[in-house]
Amino acid sequence: MRCPNCNTQYGEGKNFCSKCGSPLVQDVIQRNNMPQIEDTVTTKKKNIKKIAAIGVATVLLAVSCLCGGYFLAQGTSRGQNDGIGNKDGNNIVDKKEEMLEHTVEPTPTPLTFEEQIEKLNTDGSAYLVTLENQPEHTLLREENDKHWDPSVFYGIDNPTEKYPEIPCTVEARKLGDSDRDVIFWVYRSTGTGNIIKISSFEDFEDGTNQQTDYYYTEEQKVSFVFSHHKKTDFLPTYATSKENGERYYYKDDSFVRLRSIVDGVQDNYTTSQTEITNMAEQSTGATWYWMISSSEKEEMKKVAKKQKAVSGAAIKFLIDDEDGIETEYFQKGQAMLQQAYDVLAAIKITKPVNILEGTVWNNKMQDTDEEYVEEAAGLEGVNVRLFLDSSNQKLWETTTDESGHYVFYIPSEESRRYRLEMEKDGYVTETYYRIDSNIQSVDISQGDIYLCDRESSEREVCLFLKDATGYDRAGEETPVKIRRGINNFSGEVYRKANMFFEEDSYIQALEPGNYTLEIGGVDYENTYRNICYSNEEVVRILICPKLEEDEVRVVLEWGDYPDDLDSHMFLPGNGEGYSEDENPYHIWYGNKEEHPNGDLLDIDDMDGEGPETVTLHQVNNDVYRYYVVDYTHYSDNDYQSDAMSYSNATVTVYTHGQEPKVFSVPENRSGVVWEVFKMKNKEIIPVNHYYDMISARPSWLKDKWEE
């Protein structure tokens, strides 16, 4: 007998190599004829047949009830090549012979950063999440009398003294299927780096949406899944008792409970006595359906009676699966367990990516009878080059399409800062600085970029300065620094000037191109504003007064259409998530200044341009979420409007002593609610997501014209 791997010789009676553990050749042949292996194959065949019998129902059930078609493609490929279920039962031999012939491939050399850029931009889906060919996971049916451990769920989403917070970071991924728009938010424990939560969000063509939240233990076992039904109401929330949807509870791959909540009616299904005795008292007003066999009936009635006396829980029995509910219960539990592990496995092997995109516009000016006529249109054929902000080595180059659009894919595991250079014959070459890429975002939008006619003559620009909080500073003077380029905060100063608040202040003889203004003073946070020398008659600039250490100020600005965009800031503190229609910790035009900390909406603008300004006075480490709503079209029930995406809206977030963060509204998106960012542990995390199916709830819509 000989080891095929290391060639060590053995005598009779040896099954495996002592050196490398490989099976010996003769042993494989002998074991193939042993009856206990045939018995094992027969047993596994029966299990596979049993699984196959419910396979179609499971997939359809998962599609219709859980994920709205999310993983339909996965069910057709899994299990077809497992090497067990063929007719002659000899695939075990085949698999072991394949093992003998297998040679270990050398570990590939990791790609350099430059090679990653090339790979991503020649194959845009290279680093995007792929949910195919994941390993199979099966419910442990024989160990189903277990109790769910709530510490993971509460530690992430609603930490209390009993369940202290699990510190975590957040990153974002995107599905690698070009026909589907799926975002994955990935939460990692800061202690171990392990994934402890993944939230997926998918938009469907009919305007509906699906969100599923997966929770995992530090040991990477599925703990809990919350599947939101196709929703028409969107608020920052998690699986509170007020949210419709299905909850799946697991313990060590055993399915211990299914909870369904529809319009406040809560039903729980379980086969676990331990779950009944531990959790029923926490579900006030809920009905529990306990699935048992007829032989257990009398004994379990005593348990139910005792439990009802202790907790008041309503417990009903489902006996011997007469209505097929228990079968359906385990089918759904199996489908969701597999789905949760599919997503986890896919995220683990996928590198995160940022999608950096924008639009370049033609800003040529015609001089006709001493009047300037603007000819703005998407500019095709602009060479757009990508660099690290601190390097002159070109990473990649692309060309704008017929609409002036460009896109780059860049790896985001490490935070980096980039710049773009844009060049076209007959136009001034422009540089866009300070484009930040990080693992916490997917889409990075640069907004509108204008290239100016190289032959245009010099022009003056009129500035109008205003306090972002509405404070009257008329006549006060402040210095302004002017630099060439977009987002150029620290380069060579092209010109200096002094401006006056609430007066037209003119900067004379600017050459064609884009500029960055830096405006500051002892009483203000540094404010930066990009301007193009020719595309606005008057440039209005909002200045942010100095902030204290724990203060944050959010300023929303936009163009002259739509007339009314609204700020919505959701704050922590009510203990019930953020799903209340009249959340007392929601700062908006319907609740401007009632927060205990004195947080308030300083300005509510209703006739175009803004500003809308929110000031937070005592920011803590909890979660804050900021949204912008297109009230103009929302109030007309025009939820599919794309007007906000072309409004040139920007949101600037000021913090004490820090560089402001600016978010540009993504272009070419339909929707009336823009989720801009969230803030946790005082860190600002980009979101940049649109919603277009919104019902008329007080949390978003209230008739301000009647106030």
C-alpha cells in the first residue's frame, strides 16, 4: 500500500498515511465495498430526497414570503453536484479518486493597488458581492429545544444595562449583478473584526423595496434575521415590536422561533419548550403557537398552564402537524438559515468597492451684443484621469459618454483620498481635489462639474454672504481666500479679498475656470465653496458660526427648483427605535425646537435655494440619522420625481475644529427621500440612498402651509 501524496509505503491494515493524513489507494477500494458505507449512502440519499421534495416549495416560500425574489437563482444550482445522490451510489469513490489526483495550487500573489484599480475598471463587477455557489447548511432538527440568545441583537441595535453595546464599525458592499441594485451594510465587531450584522437593501422595478437584516454571533453562527416585507414607509428603524415583518430566531443552527408581526398583530411559532418558558413573558399581547406531537399533549398542557399563570402568555397547540404548519415552519427556517449563511460567505470573500461617478457639463459662453448666453449641456469626450491626491502617477483614465457621465471603480478597504483631472480641447483643464474613498460608502458622487471655454474673457463674480443660522450680521467683514480648482482647500492662493455680510461683494477679473473659496474668521468655522466663474450671476454663501466641542451643524442648500426641500434629523433617546409617527426626537419643520438638549431647526426655507439648518448641541455616541425630503413633489404624491437629484443640493456637516464634510445629491435618481448620512460614536458615516415609495405619514409629511 502506498500514499499517493507523499509516496510513503505501508503494509496491510493501514488506512491513512501517518505523515500527511491522505487515504491510501487500496483502502479506498476496500472501503467502497464495505456495507456500512452503503448504509451511509442510502441514509444520505433519503435525506437528500427529503430535502429535494421540499426544495421547490422552500425556494418559492423564501422568494415570496422572505425576500421578494432575492435569491431565486441560488436554488437551481445548490445540491446538484454534491457527489452523493447519483444512481449507482459510487460517487464516494469518484470523489476520493479526485482527491488523490488533486494538486494544491500555489497561493496567488496579492494584487498591488494599481493592479486592483486595473482589474476593477476592466471588470466593474470584479469586487462586487456574488451570491453563487455557497456551501450548504442544514437545520439541526433533532436539537430544536433550545433558547435564543438575545444579546447579539440587543447589543447591536438597542443596548441596555442588561445587554451592553457591542461596538461595531459599518462598511458597505454592492451586489455584483448589473441588473440589480442591492446594497449590503456590513457591521463588524471592533473587538474581533468578525461580522455581526449584515443589512441588505434592494430596489425593485415596481418601486417597492426589500430589506433583510442578518445577525451573527462572534463565532459566525446565525442568530437572528429580520425580513421586512415590501415596504412603503421608510424610517430609520430596526426590528422593534411596531415594525411589520418576519423574525427568525436561531441557536446553534437550530430554528427556535418564527415571529410574524402584521399591523400590530404578533404571532409566534415554535417547537421549543425552552423558548416558551424563557421568552413568552416578553411578548405582551402576542399569541404563541406551540407545535407538538399528540404523545406530548398532556404534559405540555401543564407547562403551558404554568407559563400562562406566570406571564399571561396566550399559548395554543398545533398537534401532529395536521395543517402542515410545522412543515412550513421548518421549510422557512431552513431557507432563511441558508440565505443568511450565503450572504455571510459572499461578504467574507468579497472586497469592498467604491463607485466614483459624476457628470461634466459644457459651460461655454457666447458673447452676443455684449451679453453672455450660457450653453450648458452634458459634455462628451472629456478625458477624466484618476490620481491619488498626493501623487502624480495616473491610476486610470476614462472618457465621458454622450451625456457627460463618467465612472470609476476603486477598492475601499483602506481609506484613500483621490483627485481627478479633466481635459478636453477648447476647454480649461480642471482638477477636482479631495475625493475621499472609504469602506463605509458605495456611491461617491461629485455632482455637476463645469468646463469653461478656454477663449472666454475674464469676468467678475458677485458673492452674497449670509449667516447659516439666520443671525443678522449685516455689514460685518470677513476675509476670503480664492484657489484654482474644485475642493482645493490648501493649495496656492490665487487671490485674496474681503467680503461684507448681506451685501453684494464683487471679485473682479477672474479667468475662466473653477475656484474654491475659503471663508473664515474668529467667529466662524472655516467654510469652503466651489464656484464656476460663469454659471451664476450671484453666488450665495452660508457661513457657519463657531461650534462648541459637542456641537454639530448641518446645512442644506440647493438650486431654485424644487421650491421646498426639508431637513429631517432623527435623534436617539426614546427607547423605541425611530418608528413612531410623532417621534419627540425628530427635528423637522413640524418639531423645530422641542428636544431636551435644545437641538433645533434654525431655518426652514420654502421658496428655493435654502438654507435648511439643523444644530445639535450635545451630540453623544448614539446613532443620529439625517434625511432630505422633496416636499414639493412629496406633497403632490409624485414619489417618482427626479427633481431633487437635479437640484444641485448639498449637505454640509460642520463639527468643532474639523474640516466640514460635504455631500452632493446623487444625480439621475427617482425619489423624494434622500438618506444622506448617519452618525454614530460622533463619526459621520455616508449613506446616500434614495427612497421613492413613501406613504403620507406625519413623520415625513405635514401640511406646513396651514400652520
